[in-house]
Amino acid sequence: MNTLESLSKKTEINPNHFIRRHDLLPAARLSIACTALAAMFSGSWGVITDLSRKFNISRTFVYMSAAALKETGSVAFGYDFPEPAGIVEEDTFSNRFMLALRLEGQCSIESISNIMKAFDIGHSSVGSISQNLHEFGSLLPNTLTTDNNEIQLVIYLSDEIFAKKRPILITVDPISSAILKIELSETRTSKDWEEHWEAIENNGYIAEYLVCDEGKGLGSAHKKYLGDVIRQPDTYHAAAHQLGKWSGILENSAYKAIEKEYDAYNKLDSARSDSVINKRIEEYEKAKTIAESKIELAENFIFIYHCILSELAVFDQKGNLRDRNEAEMSIEAALSLMEELDIKKLKVPVSKIRRILPELLAYFDIAESIVKELRGFISDEEAIKGLCLAWQWNKGLIKNKKAAARRYCAENEKYCLEFAEGLLQEEYEAVKERVYKELDRIVQSSALVECINSIIRPYLNGSKNNITQETLNLIMFYHNHRRYKSGKRKGKTPWEILTGKKQEKHWIDLLFDVVKERKSSSLSI
């Protein structure tokens, strides 16, 4: 019996249930990695699956172990390992079907195998599908590159997504929604982010300004590497996220106090003796006083909270650009009033907002420069105001989830657009498109990263959060070149919006073009 067989005998449990194998000795891990790496280079199918079943570990763990051994071997022995044998260079129906199911259909590898077997399509074993997807991903880049070494200014929207406890560093262009770089990292320190942004810059995309939350690594990296670039804190996390939950907390507290007052009032009728009557009257008065106090507290907080949110608006009700200093002063005054409410736990979020307030409204300066640019090609000042206000209502329409609020925003946007159309006449369509496009450069939050998170999350869930860089590369390529079916980007791909060029091919065709190019370039070295 060889070493691998003896190790697997000791560790075999339920072959259909994978668990964390903290008990696997280093010798077992090394043996797994060696066997997997040898199978990948020889093109042997089914070995990865067999290893995962014998040791009750996921295939992702097997691939990661093999990749780690390959990297270590390259460093230790200075040997360039040959590319694994496989069929990823073949532009076949089975490969196309597999990629479509995995990325477009978000199917698990097991589901893809079952579907392909049902239709008798190509290499349909779980192991072969897993290995082919891994090889496809390994041939795709994790950083977007400009064409012909061009330099393009973009907005960096950077954030962290987590697969279990491992951070995924991601930077997106919020206007096009294109992923500029996505990488699986061990840490999220300042150095990690500096290297992340440096790679993006080396590929031709330069930061116009940075939008991110208050993460320590992000903040430190900004000062060290992008210190000459404006950093726009996420206004949602800075204000709405910090204070919004308190509206519900205080409202619920008030409703509970009202219920107690109501119960105390109903108990008055059942009292008979004078002592009981007096006692219950006293309890009712006490409950009434507490309820009135909590109602007043909730109403005062909600009023101040909405005052703060209103100060985040770029334009006033007439379409004029609001003054940044006045907005900061109003928010500071509102925070002082909030402190006077004497809610102890509220002091921490208030102090956080006050600390980042000097940076929080940086987008006002960006808006000012954009409005100046708009005045350069639109002579009618009232038309500019109407379109700016319409754009702001459109943003409200996108952000709101409630039907009544969305309807209100849509009606106001329509009114403003009709006003602008009456002033601009035949120039209206072109001018409106230009104004909306320019104003979209005003980014206040990193909410788009949450949308990207929702795209990635099904793949994380399908692999029990054991994501690999190769899978992230596939997701990034698919997202950047897929065509939106709805929304303001309907009919366009993120790559088209980012580059301004027409994408003629389907994303699968483009993927094979990239794979073939990288395959041929690696063979020619």
C-alpha cells in the first residue's frame, strides 16, 4: 500500500460530506498536492475528484494545494512548470455550454455535470469541468488593461468583500460598473491596497478620485499612495448607516411605551378601592409621561436625521449648486442638536461623522467643476438648473425602494425634464444625455460594490466560500463583457461604457480570443 492510500484509509469518512480537515498532517497535505499537480500536468481526469472524496475535502482545496506547491517549486528550484494538459484551448460547444451554465446561469459544478450528462455533452464529469474552469480562469487577467497603452482617467471605487475570513480586494469604475481589478488576498493592509492600485495604474487606468469607506487599510493606503487624489468617503456608511438604524430603534421604543400607556389606561376601569384607583392612576400618569417623552425623542431625532440627509443633496430645490461650507455648518449644527438628545450610545456614531466631516462633502467640489464645464457648452442657465435637478431626482428614484417614494421622484424628474425640453427644443436630447453623463461623475457612495457583491455571492455560496483567484478572473471577465438587460445601462456592456467603443462579439467569443492569445504567447516564450 502506497503512502497516499494509507493516509486516505485513516481519514475516510462520509464521501458526500466535506468538512474542515484540521487533523490532516503535513505529509498528507503534501501528498495530496503532489498527486493533484501530477494529474493536472498529465491531463489525467478524475484524480482531483477522487482526492476530494478520499480525504473529505473540497476540490477547491485540492487545486489550491497544487497551486501552492507549483509556486513553491518554481521559487525553490527555479523551474518553469509546463502548462497543464487540457482542452481549454478548444473552442467547442461543450466548453461554451459549460461556461454559459457556470457564469450566465450561475450553476454549481455538480449541476453543470448533471445537465451535460443529461444531454450527452462533452467531458461531463465533475472533475473535468472543475479542471477546465480552473484552467480558463488561469488564462484570464485579474486587472483590466487599456487598449494600445492608452491612459484613461477613471474613478476608483474600492472596497473589500469577504469569502469566509479571506478578503477579496476589488476596485470598480462606478460610471461603467466595470471591474478594474479583483484579487483574492490574505490580508487587507495598506501595502495590499497600494500594490492593488499600482497594478491598475500600470495597466493604464489612473484615479481621478477615490471613493471608499473608513477601513484602516484603505485610509492609510490613500495617504501613502494616492495622497494627491481626493478621497470621497462613502456618505451612506458615514451618515445613513451610522444613524439610520436609530430611527427604527427610537420609533419601536416609543410604540412600546404607547402600548404600556394604553394598558395602564385600560386597567383603570377594573379598579374598585380608593387605594387601587390612586395607585393605577399614578401608574397611568407615569406611563403617559414616559410615552410622551419617548415620542418626543423619536420625533426630534428623526427630524434632525432627515435634516442631515437633506444637506447631502448636491442641488437645491431650484437646481442651484449648493454651497459646501453652508452644508458642513448645517450638518455640524445638526450633530450638536443630536448630542443634546442625551442618547449615550449615539455619541460614538456622531463623533465618527464629525471626524470625517471635512472630507465627507468632497463631491461638492467635483460637482462645482462639472457645472462650470456644462456652462461652457450650454448657454441657457435655466436649462442647466432644470437638468441638474432632474438628474438629482433620478438618483432618488434609483436609491429608493418604496413604490410611493419612487413614484414621487419619477414625477419630479419628469416635470424638470419637460421644463428643460421647453427651453432647449431640438437640442434637448443631446444636451440631456451630455448633462446626465457628466453629472454621473459625482459619486457619493460605494453602493455599486454591493451590487458587484450580489453578483459574486452566488458563486461563493456554491463553493461554500472556497473561492479561487481563477474563479474571480472568470467572474470579472464575464461581468465586464456581458450585456445589461435592464436599467440605465440597458443594451450596453461595462466595457463599452468604459471605453466608448462598440463590443461586436459575445462575451464567450471574446473569452476564447483572450485564452487563445495568452496560450499562443506563453508557448512562444
